[in-house]
Amino acid sequence: MAAFGYSAGFSGSALALKNWAWQLTHPGQPLPAVSSYPNEAELVADIKRDLAAGKEKAGRLPRVIVIGALGRCGRGAVDMALKAGVPEEQILKWDMAETAKGGPFNEITESDVFVNCIYLAEKIPHFVNLDSLKAPGRQLSVVCDVSADTTNPHNPSESLLKSISSWKLAS
């Protein structure tokens, strides 16, 4: 079994937060390519600057939900959000207990950023679907699927990703 580690979650969360801020400060423009950083401190400093600019536009920092938060990848995603300045009370840390009832979950669409870090071995209900995205009060604008398990027939985000992305998912 292969699993994504702490750094994958940390990096994915950084890009998701950067994208949230970019959408606010550059409406309608896709996030440009991002180069690697020489170290963690420079990455965190850059994301803090991005979030400050996003907060200036939105009047608040993002609400982030990390699913798979107890695993290596999820811990990295949560740690990045904290180091970048997202208050702990604005980070929903979910794992198997919180998703056991089956989705879709309003908590995802009520968040600004959804970071998916799960390891999936069996079929589970979708976390979000098109109907949940149309619900009033939706805040979700960034989906970061760090686990990127696009070839898994049980991916709980697959229908969402197919409908909102130009990426081609493997079959």
C-alpha cells in the first residue's frame, strides 16, 4: 500500500489557501503556475501574505475542512492552515467518525476550502454532489483532492470533479 504523507497534505493545503485568496484578488483569472519554494518558512510566509490579501477582500479568513485529518496527509494539511494563520476554530478536522453517516455533507459546502486527504478502500457515499453545491449559503470555492485517487471507482468526489474540472479523470 502506498499513502501520501505529511508533505503532500502540507503542500496541497498551501495551494488551496493560495487559490482561495487568488480567486478573491483576481476574479475570473486562473491561478498561475507556482514554483517550488526553497524552504518551509518561505512557503508559509507567502501563503500568509496571500491570506492577508484575501482577508482584505473578504473581510475574513477562510473556513477550511480537512477530511482525513487524523492521517499523515491530513495532519500536514491542518498544520499548513494553522501555520498560515487560519484560526483553529475555522478548521474542521474530520476523519472516519465524522463521515460515517454518509454524505453529502453541508459542512463541506459551508466551508470555503475543502481538502480531501482520505485513503479509500471501499465504496462510500459522495461527500458533495451537484445538488449540495446548488444549496443556498454555499461558500465552497476551492476543492483540493490531495489523495487524487481518480482511478478508484469509489472516489467520493469523482462526480464533482468530473463536473467542475477540465482535468481528464482516468477510467
